[in-house]
Amino acid sequence: MSWDQRFFDPIELPRGRKLVTLHDAALYITKLPKAEHDAKEWQAAMQALLLVAERDGDPMFAHIGMLRALNRHVERVLNQSRKSDH
């Protein structure tokens, strides 16, 4: 594997830009402000990228790591209207 490997689905960034390759994702992380870059979610995403690019890991790990880091401030809310009573 290499850093030129493409994600199965490109990762869309908040401003419309897309990360297509592992290299794109790594550059994106390295250009983050230091406080953001040092967050545990971004560090985990970078570790996943390294695993895929240098150790022939499953590309889905890198994809999931990037999405989790990008959405780390998004609050998950349970939709109570879909909950069924037993």
C-alpha cells in the first residue's frame, strides 16, 4: 500500500473540499492548528492512516478515523419519536 491509495468514498470536508487519498488526509491533519491537531481523535486518525499506508491495513480504519475526528464536536441525539414502547 502507499499514501496514494484512495478512499472507497471520498471524505467530504465542511467547506465542500474532499479528501480522496490517504495523502490528502495526512496533509489535512498536519495543517490543523496545534490545539486541534493534538486532540486524541486526530491522533487516532493519523495512527489509522499510518497503519493503512505503511502496514497494509484495511482502508476502512483510516476512513472511520477521519470521520470520527471530523465529527468529534457533533452531539449525537436520540430521536425519541422512533422509539417504540414494549
